[in-house]
Amino acid sequence: AIERAILLCDGGLITREHLPTPPRRSPAPNGNGVDTLALPVDGIDLAAVERGFLERALGQAKGNKTKAARLLGLSRAQLYSRLEKYGVQ
């Protein structure tokens, strides 16, 4: 969900509208119901993450850009914009 939000926010601030509604589930085994995500101390290169997802989606879609856009939850125009931004063929 976070990775998809990164793609949808177009480099801006991630807001609630970029995130899916969380499914209902039982609390975590420790009882507090909170999931933790450890991030690297030196940060994350979001551009590299986004480029990686573009490349993975294109590979999974065997180069079909319409399918790749669908996999990423993007419109074709959004996909083409990001492909141009990162120089992905």
C-alpha cells in the first residue's frame, strides 16, 4: 500500500486518499494491534523505489504498458509520465 501511495502521490505528500481502506483483522500476537515497519536510518531513495516498481510492472506485463499501468493502479497517462521522468523504456 505504501509503495502504491508513493506512485500515486507523484512525488508530493502522501495523504489518506492515496492509501486503501485497511481490511479488518485480528490484533497482532503481541495484543497491541500495531504493525511496525523499520526504515533505514539513512532514509530511502523514493525515486529508486518508484523506478524499481515501474521496471517490475513492465517486466511482469511483458512490456505491455496498459497492463503495467493497471498493475500499479495508474492511468496510462500517469504511467507514461513516470516512464519519461525516470527514463524507463
